[in-house]
Amino acid sequence: MQACADSTKMDCFWSNWKSQAIDLLYWRDIKQTGICFGSLLLLLFSLTQFSVVSVVAYLALAALSATISFRIYKSVLQAVQKTDDGHPFKSYLDMEIALSSEQIQKYTDCLHAYVNNTVKELRRLFLVQDLVDSLKFAVLMWLLTYVGHLFNGLTLLIMAVISMFTLPVLYDKYQAQIDQYLGLVRTHINSVIAKIQAKIPGAKRKAE
């Protein structure tokens, strides 16, 4: 792959990251996706049985046990074979992982823009700038109260992970049928919203 210019390193990084994420979610490498999916589910199911602190501590201990054992094994092997291969993790230790000030600034700017947009949108919804949008938000919050009674946050997270690794594949396989049903649902919802708008004073949107 041709080296990217300094000014476009972050763009290349995000492009590669998105490409890898798509490959994972669409199971284009079954072994890699299986490991990632299984690891995430194992972590989340572990959190249902143990506290976050315990899970993090156990994972750290497991990683340390593996690296320490491998380091000792390589040291003994080098002593027996009288080789001078050096530290087994030297290539990783020498790898540059520090973020530049430009990268940090870019991340900060993105976070700043996201927070500002979120605050503006919440202000718009809670202060009823558009009655229809505020009603939609109220209905969503009302539905979430029922979801909260049925599932806790961790269960929802597990369901979200399972959906991430199954829905894209199903949509890719049955795209025509799903689009057809979604179109019917969208049409029905728009029809209901239009009827509600017509009956609620002040609910009609201003012409753009």
C-alpha cells in the first residue's frame, strides 16, 4: 500500500478502520470475526456474573500470565541454545504508539462538535421547537421505560452486539424483501404522523 501523506494519515486510518469493521460485521473472514464476536460475548457474559473491576483484573492477570510465561520461555530457550535473539517483544516495545498533538486536536475537535450538536438537539427537543419532533422523542422515551423494565443495560448491550454481527449479514442476503417491508412500515408511520399533525394545533411544520 502506498504510504499516505502526513496530512492524510488520519483519513487513511479511519478509512482502513471502517473497511476492517465492515469486513468483521459481514463475516468476510469467518475466523477473525468468530474470534472477535466470541470474545465480546464472553466479556459481556462475564460482566453479568462478576463486577467490572473483577473482570478487568482477571483479564489483566491472564494477559500478564501469558506475556510473562512467554518471556521466561524465550529467555530459557536463548540460554540453552546460546542465542542472542533479544527481548521477544522488542518490535512491539519499539513501535510508536504516541498520538501527535495534531491527532489529539482532531479528536478533540470531533468530540467538541459532537457534544455541541447533541446539546443543541436536546435543547430543541425539550423546549419544543418542533412539536412533532418533541412528540416523537416523548414516545421514544416512553417506550424506553418499558424496555428498561424488561432488560438491564448489560442485556441490551449483549443484544446490540449480537445484532451487530447478525443483522448486516441478514440484510445483505434479504435486502429486497427487508426494504419492501421497511417501506410499508415507513409509509404507515408517516400516514399516522400526518393524521396526528392535522389534529394537533401548531403541529404542522413550517414550509421550508
